[in-house]
Amino acid sequence: MTASATIASTGFDGFGLDKALIRGIRALGFETPRTIQFETIPAGLEGRDVLGLAQTGTGKTAAFALPLLDRLLEERRKGPRALVLAPTRELASQIEAEIAALSKFTSLKRVTIYGGVSMHNQIRALRQGPEIVVGCPGRVLDLLQQRRLHLDQIETLVLDEADHMFDMGFLPDIRKILAALPERRQNLLFSATMPREIRKLADDLLTDPYVVELENLAPVGTIDHALILIPEKRKRALLEHVLSRDDCETAIVFTRTKHRARRLAEQLEKAGHRAVALQGNMSQAQRDRAMRGFRQRRFDILVATDIAARGIDVSGISHVINFDVPDTPEAYNHRIGRTGRGEDEGEAWTFVTNHDRGWVRATESMIGQPIPRRQVEGFEPDFEVKSERSRPPRGNPRGTGGGGRQRNGRRNAGNSGNSRNSAGRGRKRRRSG
Ligand code: AMP
């Protein structure tokens, strides 16, 4: 039997993880490791550097957290011994929550460090000598420079959503943080895309990395996605129509700007929907309240901007609606990946005006398949947006039967120079996951 077949038949038991972690995994209800976990956990346990090309929703948090926790349990010492950097407070909180759940039956301590809230509690928590620090680069660097945080004992560094850290201008801070870490350590880097700067960072940071690449060019198999052509001035009426349908239980609506998110949430609320905004002009307390309300289903609709919504992991979202198309084709996959998580099915609808033709072309070209057009009765378009190419979709997209949501191909270890686009053209070996 191959190693992965053994693990498949024994679930998480086959990895040889600490028993306390296995209890945590059971308590979370995880039965079978996800593809990225199959691949990353053994390499992580061996102490290898890992480059994971995967987006949020694939199970990557447990993929890096489990080997990290196992190592901390092997030999107890004062911390901080593991540093996890994430681009947003929301993602940092989610990572912390998952680490807390996985290590529930251990006495490992954690602290979460991000800006927008008082430093006081973070400093107090650091005094307790937590083994694990999860944080955003800005505040981590602040505390480091104030000598409140010491990173000279770090054994494992995780950079999560590295491409977003770059988008948000965090690379200079990250480089300063790296300079404060001991030379000998394990590095795990996760990114959904590999822009040039991240490739460079990976090359500088990683030594002979084990590379795991989950194919993330085409939208995940459980998402039914479509474009709806609509003039700008009819978007709101169409949105209300879609939100009022019986099958629309919970939705994230994406807008281009913070101002549009705020205004649209207000308008929806006035129209009788339970809607709340999540945008960058809100204070941390307001954002937390919005997210909590959405998670607890006090709101059915979250109207969000891209940055604010980064890393949101709420299960059971039935619809993602792109009220405005995202800035980049890459952001499309990130947005629509908020639905169809796990085994759930989800729908992702993008409102497209006749000014969005360039975006449609670029996005279809990136994902390598036309996005189906859909018409809604009473909202028939009076214009057309043609697909640049109408070649048959690659792989086995939804609706053609078979195919799980994770289709992955692994590259040779050590070759970190790859980009989403080049991967899109020269497809590598693929197996269904
Ligand atoms: P992530 O990509 O880490 O944000 O994970 C997405 C979601 O999948 C989270 O809610 C995890 O708790 C969940 N998850 C991760 N691994 C598993 C697993 N093996 N089985 C079931 N759920 C999982």
C-alpha cells in the first residue's frame, strides 16, 4: 500500500500525529484529510519547507497547523516558537480559531496580534510566553521593534495568503520580520497565485521546498457560476429579485468600493433584507460585529469589498453575487470560493454591464473556459458580451459529471517558479482528488 493509500484508509491516524491532536481533529469532525493535508502534513512533519499553491477553503490551515503543533508538542520549550503571518485580521482570527480547536486537548498557548485594537492585551498575552503567534505583519513588526515580541526562538514560520500580503503592501514589513528570525527554521508558504514578487520571496525563503499545487485555475467543482448581463441602473432591482428567491438563503454581495458596500447594505436593509456591510472604513469592533452577526445568521446578506472579505470562511453560503465585477480576474476565484465550500453546493452570479467586456475576456482566458450566461425573467439584457474563445472547457467542469472539487497536480519539489497563468497554459499531470 502506498503512504497516501494508508492515510486514506486510516483517516488522520496514519500521519502519526500526537494523540492530543487526533482528539482535536475528531472534535472538529474532520474524518478524511483533504488533498492539501495528504500532501503537506507528511512533508511538514519531516521538517521540510513547503510551498503550497492553494486558496482558502482547501483545508490549508490544518495542513500547516497540524505539523507545526505536533512539533511543538514533541519537546516543550518557552515560546514564541511558531509564527504565522496572515494579511488580514479576519484571516488571522480564523487561523487562530482553527489552531485553538486543533490544540484544544493540549496546553499550548497562542496569541493573535493585529492592528486596529489596543496593544495592551496582546502585550499581556505575550508575557505568558505563548508558543504560537498568529498575526498581521504591521502590528507584529511594531511589537518586534518595541521589543515586546521576541522572535529569536522561532522554529516554524508560516506565511499564509502571501499573494494578498503582497497586494496589501506588506512585503517590506515581512522582510524586516524575516531578518529577526533565526536562520535555522522551517518555512511554510501558502499562496493562491504566484506573482513575480512572491516567487522571488519563495526563492529567497524556502530551501528545497516540497511543492503542493492544488489546481485553482478553474472555479471549484461545487460552484455553479454564471454571468448575468444587466445595465448598471438595473443592478439593484436584479439584486433584490435574486435575494428574494427561495433558494437564496445566505449571500455575500461584492461591490467595487467601500462606499458602494455601505450604501448598498443600507438600501437592502431599508428594503426589508437582513443585510450588513463589511468594508475597510469600519472599525475593528464594527467588522467583528458584522461578521459575528453573519456567522450567527442574524444577517443573511453580507455586502463586502474584496479586501475586507479576504479569508472569510463561513460555511453554508448559498450565493455569492458580484454586484460589481472584481478588479482582477484572480479576485474572481477568491470571491466565488466563498460559496460551495466543503461539500456544499453554491451559486456565484456576476452582474456584468456592457463596460465589463474586457474583464469577461480576461477572466475567461484565465480560467480557461467560458463562464455560462444566464438570463433572469424580467431582466433580459439588450446587449451581448461574447466569449473570446468558445473552445470546450478543460478538465471536467461542473455539470459534465464526475470530478471532485479538488483537482490537483503536483510539481517537482524545488521548483518554485510558476505562475497561475503559465500553469494555465501548460497543464501538468492531473489527478482527481
Ligand atoms: P481553510 O482552507 O483552512 O480555510 O479550510 C476551509 C474549511 O474546511 C475550514 O472550515 C476547516 O475547518 C475545514 N476543514 C479543513 N480540513 C478539513 C477536513 N479534513 N475535513 C473536514 N473539514 C475540514
